[in-house]
Amino acid sequence: MKRTLIVICLLVGLSVAHQASAQCSICTKTAQQLGHKPAKGLNSGIIYLMIAPLAIIGFVGYRWFRGGGAEPGHDQMN
């Protein structure tokens, strides 16, 4: 059940990310002055630069989630 929910959330997130605009208000104003094609390139560059930090956060979250239980025989209070 949990695995199915994660897969569904991932698929929905990926389908929405394709349509998302990754620009702040200042970048949007600058991109509008540049034209349509450079604006798409700027948006793609912003999304590309977001991949590394999100992947690191995802990896740390996954490791935290998978290693959440205490090992048997170890005392939590040292």
C-alpha cells in the first residue's frame, strides 16, 4: 500500500513538473524582455539547476526513512 502511494505521488509530481514554471518574479520580467525562446531556455536552466539539491535532499530523506529504527542491543540514552 505504501509503495503504491509513493509511486502514484511520484507520477503525479513528474506530470505536474513538466508544466511548472520555475521562475521568480524578477526572472519572469527579465525573460519577458528577452523573448519567447530565451525565456524557455532560462526556465529549463533553472529547472536543471534545481535537480542536484533536490536529489541530495531526496537521498538524505530516503536514508533517514530507511534507517529510522534503532539497532537491537544499542541503548538510545548514552
